[in-house]
Amino acid sequence: MIDKNLKSSIINCLNDIKGGGTFCTDGVKNFVFPHLSIHGLGELAYPINELQTRALISIAHKAPFGKGHDTILDPSVRSAWEIDASQLKFEGQDWPELMDSILKNVQNNLGIEDYTIEAQIYKLLIYEKGDFFLTHKDSEKEKGMFGTLIVALPSNHKGAELLVRFEGVEKSIDFSHYSSQGKIVFGAFYADCDHEVKPLLEGYRVVLVYNLIQNHQAKILLSNHTKNM
């Protein structure tokens, strides 16, 4: 987690950040095949149906969460399944090109056009009916991490909205509408934002989680304390 001294130094650095970006952004892209293979299962087909989702769950493990320096399993706080990045393999050029396009959108909307960033795959998450994640902040999972990017793979579902809050302002991202239409939906936010995932009401929600990393460490990026929506 981010300690008070680091948070103070981050806020001081924010005065130098150009642009007027927001703390959270989202968008929709036309579908391209991720050519995503899961170790032990093979390549996924889309939209991801119940049969595939049950197969994913069979090799997944329950998703924990960080509390201080500890990693905890508590289904009253977080209920979901996860598959580690080491089990995921992307092939072909379509997906990297799509990710480049998403990152450009994220940079523009978060107001960090002058920074060099990358998205590093962290987990694949699977939500089934009733799964959720209560309000929390993301811990720094690796050096240079300043935010999180969620990319939803096409699947039919309802609910599981992502709510992101910063300084009294809340943004809701509903992946279900466009995901159910076969689109690629994404949402990104700074790591010092409170956020939660509401309970999934129907179907299955399958998302890729990326850590947003700043390549150069001259300045540390977290939210620039603007409330633009």
C-alpha cells in the first residue's frame, strides 16, 4: 500500500504534470481476436460461453486481496476466480495493436501524454453470479505501477459494474452492455482511487487485468486530483 510520505511526495510531483486528465477513463473497441491460450485449455473462442467459463474456473483459484503486507482470502470481501499471467499466452499481432490503441486513449484521458507507459498483464479474472469485490485500493504490485487497466472479453452478463471514486466523485463503468454485443470494453484508473465491483447478476464476466507501469522514474504518477469526468 502507499504510505503517507510517498503519497505526499507524489502530490508534490503532480503540480508538474501537464494536461487536465481525469482519474478514471473507459472506452469501447471493435472486437479483434486476442488469440489468447490458457495453459491446459487451449485458445478461447468468443463470446466466452458458460462451457468455456466453467472450464476456466476448473483451473482457476479463488482471488485473494491485499491488506497491508498480507494477502487474504475472505469471500465476504472479495468473491471471484483468477488465473495467473504465467498461464496466459497471446499470439499474433492483432491484440498488441489493439492494446497500443487502448493505451493511447488511456494516456490522453488521464492527462499523461508526455509519459512513457506500458500495460503488463497481471491476471485473468472470472466472475460468476453473485461474485463481487468491496471497496478497496490497489496495492503497488511492481516498481513503477501507477494504475490499473481492466479489459473485458466478450461475454453475456449483467451487473458487476466497476465503481471508481476519487475526492467525492464517482464514475461507474458498466462492461456488460457492449461486452454482450461482442465488443472489447476497457476501464483504467489511478492506483490511489477507491473502487469496487458490484455483484454479478447474470452470466459470466471475464476480464484481463493489467498493471499500468511508468517506464521512466523521473516522476511518480498517481491521480492528478482533477475531477473531470
